[in-house]
Amino acid sequence: MNLGVRWLDDSDSQGVRERRFDLDREGRNVPGVLWTPTDATGTRPLVLLGHGASGNKRQDYVLSTARRLARHHGFAAAAIDGPVHGDRRSPAAADSQAVFLHFAQLWSSDEEMTDEMVADYVATLDTLQLLDGIGAGEVGWWGLSMGTILGLPFVAAEPRVRVAVLGLMGVAGPTRSRIQADARNITCPVLFLVQWDDELFPRSTAFELFDAIGSKDKRLHASPGSHGALSEEAFEESEGFLARYLGPGPWTSGTLPGHRMSTRAATRTGR
């Protein structure tokens, strides 16, 4: 496979280093961001983050979750733009409603979209695990809504993923059969988040998807509210769930005290 990476930006804030990159996967550009503790060396867990529809790789909740994982636990975290999102589209067409509608059309018409995104995530993982400061450590997944639509098939296909946070999705939509089939192949521990009043994916479809997940160790966290109104408690539980399975280690030494995002920032989860 032809892989090349270009590092575009490099900054440091409160003990977290952020690096923007473009990955070339056989001529397909994969724009992403990597977060690590400052001066990270050696090997540490890496959590891949999937944003929701109409968002991007630096969506507020993605950014805050990534920074918390780096600060609180010494993990690395990375996110890439979804199809027709972020740097995969023209800035002139950045209206969130237009992005959402474009993705919905693509989800209905492009049978290769899911497989292409799975390949993008695998290539990202392959590339980042070659870096000093990450290495071949444990791997986790965090992705809700579109981050489950495209992330659940990746978790099912990638044996390196040891733990996953999924949710705000059900057995629904154009790829419902694929989602349900892939769910049965997931064996790692899973935390599944549900919004009780979800207007996009009713809780009955979410419960059906949770039931289909093949993991023996799976937990469901249900909260009142609409699709985008995820509580800060749910974010904190997902952070703790990832940390429990990826575990403490020598990479945690010297990390800074945690910074907590506001509930307002935590609730803008996209669609």
C-alpha cells in the first residue's frame, strides 16, 4: 500500500501537542489531527475519534475529548475528517446543513463509502503506530452518530481495537443491514450511548443495535434528551471506560491535571 504523510501544523497547549496531517492513501487524501502529551516518547495507547455528520475532525467535543485523554491518561488521540466533511470539501461549501444533506445523499448512493472510510482509518492507525511516542500500543475507538455509522464497521474489521465507545445510532438508514451484520462481529468491550428522546435514531432502533453487538462485555448508558444533547456525564463515563480498558502505564507519568469542558461544549455532538 502506498502511504505518505505530510505534517502541516504543530502546536502545544497546556501539556498537549497537536499536529495536523494529510495522509496519502493510494492517491486519496486523508486529513487528520493527532494529539499527544507534550514530549511523548516510547509506546502508549491510541484512541481514534469519529465525529458526527456536519462536524469535522476538530469539532468541539472531539477536541475536548482528545485533550482530556492526553492530559488525564497520557494517551494519544487522533481524528480524521469524514466523507465530504472538513478539509475533504471546499471552504465555500462549509454550511453545516449542506454538509449534513450531502453526507445523507452519499450514504444512500455510494456503496463504497463505508469500506473507503474503514480503509482510511486502518491506514491512519498503521501510520501513527510507526511514530515514536505512540508505537504499537493498545487501540481504542470513540465515535457517535456518524462516528458509529462509519466507525462500527472499522471496529468490527480491526483486531487491534481493544475497546470502543459507540452510540447515537440504531439499526436504521441505508446501510442498516451492514451495520447489524458488522455489530455481530464486534468482540471487544463496548460502551453504547443512547439519547432517550433521539429524533434521528429512535431508542427502539438503538436498543436493537446494542442487542446485535457480539461483545460479551457491553454496557448501555441512556440519558434523557434529543440526539445532540449528550450530557457531560456521558462524556466522562466514556472517558473512564476507555481508560479502564486501555489502562494506566508508564506513559501517565508527568501528565498535567485534567481540564474539564463545559456542559455546553459537551452537548454539541453533531448528527
